[in-house]
Amino acid sequence: MTDTEMKTTDSTTPSTPVAKLAMVTLDAPDAAALGDFYSAVLGWPVAYSDEKYAMLTGPSNALGIGTIPDHKRPDWPDDGHKQFHFDLAADDIEAAAASCIELGATRADPQPGDTWVVLLDPAGHPFCLTDAKNWG
């Protein structure tokens, strides 16, 4: 299936997408610092970084980070206001978690399951480390 041939939920009727996801942008108290964190976690290069904005380029999408002086960290456990989170695939979840913690993440408490690890990035955004074998 090409980028322009998307299937509906019933997988029988092709449709043309209205747009293509180019970038996800996070708010943070320090764009450059969070950009450095995700660059190290994802292995994506920092394409641009200053005190107000950072952008990383991945293989098919980009990650933007904007400095918001009054940034409010998401709550964990989620109080129903979390907007999204990343699911990141890793070959060894615990080794990946340890590396992320060394880079500035913290382990969320409580942990909601046994098949993934929830971490909080330095700006407080939750993200999950999952088994890469489950993603094909």
C-alpha cells in the first residue's frame, strides 16, 4: 500500500489521505535539552536547536520541541488529561530503560503492566518502552 492508498477500517475501500504526518511537536521548559535527550534515545540527529525550538529528523518524520516558559508537566499516573505518549520499541526493554534513565528519564510510578516500562522524559512526558518483537 502506498502513502496515497490508505484503507478504511473495514479494509475494503481505499481512500486518499488528506495529509501526511510530517512532525510531532512537544512542549517543554527547555527545547534544546529535551532535543538532546530524544536525539540520544532515538539516534536521530538534531537538525536545529536554540533556546526556543529544537527539531530532530527521523527516517520518515520529524520531532519538534518548543520551549514553553510556563510548561506544566503531565500527571502520572494519568488523570485523564494526558494527550498522547510514545511507544518506543527496544530489543531489551530493561537495558533501554537503564540507558534512558542515564540520559535523564525517570521510571514512572506506578508501572501499569509487565510487558512494557513507562518512563517520564526530562520534561515529564510519559513514554513506553515495548518489546521490538511485538512490532514486526
